[in-house]
Amino acid sequence: MPSSFTSLEQRVIQLLGDTDYKDILNEIKALPKLIFQNEPMEVASKVCYRKRIGLLIVTNVRAVFVEDNSIEGLNAYEFQFSEIQNITVNSVSHEAFIQLSIGNRIELFENIPYSKAQQLVAVINTKIRFLNLEKDLSSSKGTFSSFTNREKEDVHNHTIDPNKEGKRINILNIGSLDNTFTNRILLGGVGILLIMLFISYVNTLTKKDNIQLAIDNQALINNSVLSKNDTIEAYNESKSKQVEEKKIKDFIKKVKKNYKVTYDDIEKIHWVYDSSNPINVTKNGFFVYFGMTESNFWPRIKIQYFGDDWLFVKSYSFKIYDSVIDYQPRSTVNRDNDSGYVWETLDESPEEDVQLDTIWHLLAGSGQSKIRFKGDRYYKDKIISSNQVKSLKKMRSLYEEAKEIYGIKPKQY
């Protein structure tokens, strides 16, 4: 056993016995957040609960099941002995399952080695019986609570049950003695009975003190539940954050492998393009690219005109199937020229304009479509090729995947 384990972890591994603790190591390491210093552990086992493999711990006051889910984080379930009405064990081949009756429900623990299941049941049964005994003692009244009803009557009548080991015979044999001696004997018998009753009373007080101690311990545990729950919540948040960060890093690696990616080392942004799309301005069309960091992922759409003549584009029309959609941009169209060619480019976010996002969605599901670049006096029609449509569809799928990975919620317009 590695020396790096705490004493509590070593204790749990010792209780597990032959169980391979490496399968539930995360659950073991989470126990300091769940088990209190004044709560000794008595038996432990690897079990299956609600179709999840985890660790079941039985302490002096409760049973606790812990399972570490890679997505949800730490889950812990508590079963107070005071709430358990019954416990049974049933064998299946070399394993067994345990049923706990709690209120109107049955809790089932499965895949337990039979010998370990017997040990769990024995300990929990003992705890339940002890609690029931404590309840009986707490509710009992009178000095003679430890005697049967017949014995109580015998004490009041100063008689002894004749069926008890000949004690009745001894009383009868004193009939030949004088009354004074007889009275002394009777007084002595009463004195013995009083001593016995006093001892019983002291024992009852001691048991009540033990019950009160158990109640005080339970109160201490109950008072600490909120702080423990806070600790579990913090653990779950940390675990969930680690899982999300790993998912994003794995996603970024996959994107860099399968797409054309440039990196802005000042802004720390990866710009993602489909390999068939231009990064420069030498093609006409409707193109999608993405910004990507370790905390965010966002789409950009570029509507690009490239040709010999200035159009001074102000708006666009898209012919998709037999429908025409007009689009008035929010941003300014950028214009430039070089070596006898001109280009006019609009770069906008579909997250900020539901109409632009709809056009992207329709184009991605269409066949061959057409775009009209509309200027003050002139216009140009350009075909959106099937290759561009395939690219739009591919980028749409990547965007949907990214929203799942980054937890991006749809915006309301």
C-alpha cells in the first residue's frame, strides 16, 4: 500500500480486503469530505448501486455510498440506521445482493462477494437492533422496567415464582421459625430485592447516558451535514470544471488536425477555416470561419465579391431553391483594390443576426444556389457552388458540436 495514503484511506483499504481498491480510488480519496472524525468505519465493500459501481461504507451511525462519475462528479448517498426497517441478503452464484427497506421504498446493492454481504448485513442488523433497544429504554417508565409483568407482581407481593430454581421451597421451610425471625427473613428478602432494583435502575441510567451520547453524536453529525454538502458541491464543481476543460482541449486538438487553422499569438485566438475556403479575397461566395479559444467558440460569415468592376455593394439577395431572401447588412462593406482587381467584403456574426444565421442554415441544406451582389447602380450574380455548399454544411456540423463542447446556449433575438 503506498505510503502517500492517509490513515483514513489506509483504514478503508484494510476493510475492503480482497477488493481491488484501484477501481474505486477516487471514491476512497473523497471519504475525508464525507466521514467525520468521531465516526469510526466498521465495514466497507465495492458494490453496484443504481447501476453505478462505487464504495459502500458502514460506520457506527449510518451507511454511505460514494460513486465518482466522470461527468457528474462525486455522488454520495446516506442511509441512517434509524430509517432502516429491515435488511435482507440474497445470493446469486458467487455474489449476493442486499435489500434495505426504508419507508415505502427498497434500496438495492448488487455485485457484492457473498462473505462481504453477510458481514455488511450482520453489522447493519446489529446497529438497527441496538437502536430499537435504545428506543425501548427511552420510552420505558417506572423502577421495574427491566422486569416482566409477573416479576413486577411478585415483587409487590413479596413472593417468588415457584418455578424458579426452588426459591419457593426456601421460603416455605421457614414456617417453623418464630414470627420475629420470619419477619427478619422477609425484610432481608425485601432488602435484597431493593438492592437488585437499585442496580437495575443504575444500569438503566447508564444506558440512557449512552443513548444521550449517541444522540449528541448524531446531532453533531447532523449539524455538520451542511458544511459537508458544501464541500461535496465544491468538489463536484471542481471535478466538472476539470472534465469540461479536458473536453475543450481535446476538441481543439481535433480541429487543428482536421481544419486549416491560423493562430493570433497576441489575442490568443485560433482562426478556423475549411480547407476548401480561401483565407484571402480572391474568390466570390458565402464563407464561414470560426474564432476558437479555450473558453469560447464563435462563428463569422464572410460574403465576398471579387471582380474587375466596382459595385459599391449595399445589400444581397440569395436564391435558394425557388425562394429569394434579401439581406441588408448591419456592418459596413469593406472595399479595396489591387493590380486591376477590386473586392468588396462583408464580415458579420450570425449569432447577432437571426436572418443571417437562417441563410447559412438554408444554404447548407440546399443544392446549387445563387447570390446577387447589389450596388447603387449595378449588380453581379455569382453561383454558390456545390463545393461551397458542402463546406457550409461541414462548418455547420462543426458549430453544432462546438456548442455542445463549450456549453453555448442559443441566443434569443
